[in-house]
Amino acid sequence: MGSTRLPGKPMADIGGQPMIAHVVARALEAHLGPVVVACCEQEVARAATRAGARAVMTDPDLPSGSDRAWAAVEAVDPEGHHDLIINLQADLPTLDPVLIRDVLAPLADPSVDIATPVARIVDPDEITDAGVVKAVVAFPPGRKASRALYFSRQPVPGGDGPHYHHIGLYAFRRAALAQFVRLPPSILEQRERLEQLRALENNMRIDAVLVDTVPLGVDTLEDLEKARRLLAGGGA
């Protein structure tokens, strides 16, 4: 709710429903398991509950979304019945539920700790845009999942070939999420301002899933208007 660019973002109206309700709907439509909203405001909790999720109040001083997700997991599943957790940001109201399911695929390999989606960059301006996080990953012919080697705000890797836009959605093994939140912020994480580098610097394996498009993240009023048009069937 304290978003500086779009104050009150989770409760922003889209077609008569708050944005958090749309995100809950997308998560429920993935049909993967319980949907839990980790939040720090009662109004968000009430809206999430009305939308069909379970709301968990978490400490507003937690340092990251991963810490907040882990706090919610411990609250709703202290006995550890669920061994996979998808951390979905609450500003993706137009997200295709298929993408939520697709991100689980790499975890079929027991050596993978975390999975996350990427999409090929088609707009050349995004390659040099520091606001677009690039994933350094190579997809062999015919494969749509491969190990991520690095993430950066810079235009990497060099040379000819595709660049990939990282999408901030993560599927964790429960043990990997527990390990991750116990680790101190790492050197490259702080340098690049990218939390996922903490995992790589501590020898955790992240695999990337190649998807077709980047979902619209709502960060500004302009983004909100785009989301309203998309969900109303009016296109972008």
C-alpha cells in the first residue's frame, strides 16, 4: 500500500474489483494448491479473503518479498505438508495462469532449487534499460528450460544472440526458500540490487523457463490504465 509511484496499489480499482482480487483470481485459476496472500494491511487482507484466498498478516519491516512469503508459509503450514511454494507478486493482475503452472516444470529435476520465467526481448530499448532485468541463460534447441547463470540490469551477455527479460515470479522448494531467507544479503545482490543473486552466490541452482510474453506489472497510473483496458477486453 505504500508504493511511492502508485499509492494504495493493491487496492487500485480494476473493473470494480481491487487489483489484489484479480491476482488472487489468476492464482486460483492455476489450480495448483492453496492461495495465500501475505500482507501488512487489514484492508488488503479483507479484500484477499473476499476473493477466495487466505490472508496472513506479516511484519511490515520484513526486508523482502521472499521473507514475507516464508513468514506466510510458516504461519499456514507449520507442519511442512507443502514442499513447493510459488511466490507471485501482487501487481500482476493480467498474468496468464498457464505461466504460473509452467514455472514449476524445472523442479521435476531434484537438483533445481528455484525456478523462474524469462521471455525473449523483442524491443531493443529494453536491452539497455536498467529497469529491465536480464537473465543470462542459454536454451539448447528444442528446450524451454535451462540453468540461469546470472541476472543483471546491464545488457548481458555480450555478442550476437538473444537477450532474456527476467519475470519476477519464483517457484521454490520449501527447503530452498527456508535456506534463502537465512542467508545474509550478498555482495553482488547489493551491487546489482537483485535479490536472486544471493541464491546464485551461495551455490543454489536457479533454472529459467522460457515463456512467450512478459506479463504487465502495474507500477504507475499508466500501467493501471493498461491493465484496466486489458481486463475489460480492450487490448493494450
